[in-house]
Amino acid sequence: KMLCDLFHRLSSFNQLSKYQYIGFGSTYFSDFSHFHKNLGLKNLTSIEKDIINEKRFKFNIPYSCIGLKFGHSNEILPTLSIDNTPTILWLDYDNVLDSTVLEDIRTFISNAIESSVIIISVNAHPFTDSKIGLDELKEFRLKKLIENVGERRIPLGTDGSQLNIKGLAKVYRQIIEDEIKTIIKNRNNGKLEDNPNKLFYDQLVNFEYQDGAKMLTVGGIIYNGYLKENLEK
């Protein structure tokens, strides 16, 4: 409901009916139903990695305007029309931030057009191992983070003591934002500072909450110089 309230504000950029929504509907499609009924979105695509239960997904689908794509998001997302349609993408994972999540982010940010929105949800519960002591646990947590996202993406100054229940989500948010802004910078390569086609990314949401485990939902909007006033609205 919070995200739906946010997406209503996208009418400052474009007609909501022109947006497509891409997400992970799972067996209940609750986000799809909510966005269809309350935002009037009619172009919706659900990516489902659980190929085994394909029949169940097809049986549970609440509206005919929802298209189903079966496979991993790393494979499906590049095949969707995000380079010519304003898009709301919610990468609603139940797993931790890792290279596959970052690949989906790269795919979207590299191709999405202005006024598109990306939301990422990941499990931000700290890595644990009951068999090791506190000092070893710090080293263990840093090692796991490096394994998942790569050492070059770790924010400078990060150590294992910051990867606890209070700090891991903040580190995740920084990694995601750095990845997005690096891609935006690459897309702007060669564009002068005052070029109205220059792209920007601004964060719109940053939620930390409990849903069985500690979760993080973070995301924002891509826009260009022509749309700066729309962003203020």
C-alpha cells in the first residue's frame, strides 16, 4: 500500500495507464491485484522462477492482463520491453543481496527509459554461525558479503562489525545505490553537464522492517533534465 501510494505520484511524469509493471507475483499475486485495481495498470508481467508449479500459477492468476514468464529473472528481464516503455519494476526477492540481484539491477538501469522506477527488496538479516565466537563472526560476515557481491563493491571502510542487525541493510543500500549510479554515469558518458538528456537517479524509498527476517526495500526513479520539474512535483 505504501508503494502504491508512491506510484500514484508518477502521474506527474506520465499517464499511469502508460506504465507497465514487472514483478514476482508468486502464488497470490497480491501486488499485481493491488496495482491493477488502484493504479489502473493493465500491462503487467510476473516473472516466476518456480517452473515446477507452472500450472498452479496459471490457475491462481487473478486477471487476464497479467502475463506470466517462467524462468530466472536474470534470463527473463533482458527479454522484456523496458527500453521503450515507462516501467515500474519491483525485484521482490526473499534472498540476500548477491551477484544475481545486481545483474537484474544492471539490466534494468542500463536499459530503462526516463520516468521508470526500480524497487529492490532483499533479506538483510545478518549472516550467522552459532559455532564461532564474536570476533570470528565479524570476519565470517565480511567474507560472506564479499562472496555474494564481490570485493570491489564493498564500500570503503566496511568491516564485519558493521554487518549486524542494525548495519547490514545500510551497507546493502549503499552497494545498490553505488551500482545504480555507476551505470547511470556510464549511460551519460559524453553528455555535457547541461545536456537535458542527461540521466539522473534519485532514491524514493528506503524501508527496513521485519517479515520473519530483517528485510530491506530500497529504490528510486530514473529521469532526465527535462523532467526535473516533474520530480519536484
